[in-house]
Amino acid sequence: MRHEKGARLLELARMLASSAEGLTLDEMTERLGVSRRTAERMRDAVWEMFPQLEVVDDPPTRRFRIPSGLDGLFQAPTAEELAALSASAELMDRQGAAARAAALRSLEQKVMSATRAAARRRLAPDLEALLQAETIAVTAGPRPFEEESVLAAVRGALKAMSTLRFRYEGGSNPGRTREVTAYGILFGRSNYLVAEEVGMGTGPRNWRLDRISDVAVTGSPGAPPEDFSLQAYADESFGIYQDDTEDVVLRVLPHGRDDGLRWRFHARQKVEEQDDGGVIIRFRASGMRELAWHLFTWGDKIRVVGPPALQAMLESEIEVARKAHVRN
């Protein structure tokens, strides 16, 4: 029990040392999953251990942080953490995300080089055992395009809050040069820049990174609206495609109940268990084509209750597949 309490205090100390602006008591309460009173006691205990902890006034509240960071003695990684970092880099490499895989491996080297020699020696046997015993099963699918120079330019525009100019080989007018305000990047089966074309007033749309070339940061001011949330934007769609938003109702039949309860179709879905053993799943999203493609993987375990647009999309995709595979 004492060991567990000590580990929790060290966890809080790391949080306070890793946050530039500091944490409020409410934020400590939420991250640690404890009551406010417990968070106060833990903060006071950390204060005794690390007297360099400072208070930052942020009316109407206060923030706490350890500005000088923690000594390496308290920061030694575990074998499980290093194995997870190595596995993440390997997964990105296999998925074609070479730039992000290289960034993770660089981070791994920095962590190991900052770890004391004695700690590295203790870690080595356990880390080697985990790396040999764990691997990643990569499912079939497209390899996302991830050109380092394109990603670097997009990230440069996002950090500088500048517009971005590039040649785009997609859309209704392929090959035309566009100037856009970058809102963010969506990583998935394909990678997309979320951006709004300057002067068009159409709002954000998705631009495939593999169709972008001759990219440059312009230096002209360009930033997304303050109330824009990339996560909220992504949550509006099932997958990547953005089209009309629909109220989706799916019925998982009784023999697919367990799969239905474990599966997440949407971040804000509502699940209703039925008396007959089935499950009703409701959510609001766009991207009916991708949803239709996904529903084929459920076989006879699921039925579409609505909307009609999704039912029509399924029927259309079934007909396309039938024509492509009919025997002459």
C-alpha cells in the first residue's frame, strides 16, 4: 500500500513537472481520479518532496507546477514503457508512416541516453524479453502516404499560423495551385490535410496528402477560428469522408450482441440493449459510404434501421459488387 501511494505521488510530480502552465486542483482531481480533498493532500505531500514547486496565479484559481523538472533519478523509464514506444514506432513503420516512426525512434534514443547507466543495465534483460515476446499483427489495407517534406510544410504552417500554398492533383480541377488556411491533419487509412481555401468561404474540407505537391508556407497570416475543434470535426464523420450528416440507427441482432456491445461505431454513440437480446446503436454522423463499406464486415449480424440514405448506399454497393463478380 505504501509503495502504491508513493507511486501515485511520483505520478503527480511528473504531471506537475511536465506541464508548462501548471495544473489546478480540479485538473489534478480529474487526472488522478481522486476527490478534491485527496488531491490537496497529495499536492501538499509532493510539495514537501519537491520544495521547488511553485504557485502561479490564474484568477479565479491557482496553478501549481515544478518549473525545473525532475531529476533523472525519478524519471527512469520502465521496460513496459520502452517496449510500448518501440512497438508504436514499428507499427507506424509498417503502415508507411516513416516520418512519425523516425520521430518515435529519436525520442526512444533520447530517453535511453538520459537514463542512468545502472538503470539501463537493469532494464536491458526485461526489455529484450518483451521485444522478443510481443509483435504486431498488421491488417490488410492501404499504406497511408506520408511524405516527410509535405508533413514538415503543413506542420510549419500550423505552428506559424500561416497560409499554405500547394499544387493539388485532386478535386474538379486537378493540377491547380491552391492557397489554404491549415486547420490540422487527420491520420488514418489515408492521411488528410483539413484546410479552408483562402477567399472561398466554404469552411474546412479534406485534402489528400498524397495529391499535394510543390508545397510552401507563404508567411501570410492564416489560422483556424478560435472555436474550431479538430476532434469535433473528425467526430462528425464515420471515417474520413464528410457529406450530409445523418441520424444513424443500427440494430445488432441477438447472435451478434456481444460484438455489438464491444464495438464503437462513433465517439458519441448511444447503445440500447433490447429484450430479445439484440442491441440498438444510435449516433449522428456523415460518411455513409464508409459506414456502408464497414457494415459488410458484419455479415448477417446487423440491420440498418435508418437513415434511408444509408440503406440506399448499401443496396448500391451490393449491386456494384454483384456486377463486378458475376460469372460470364
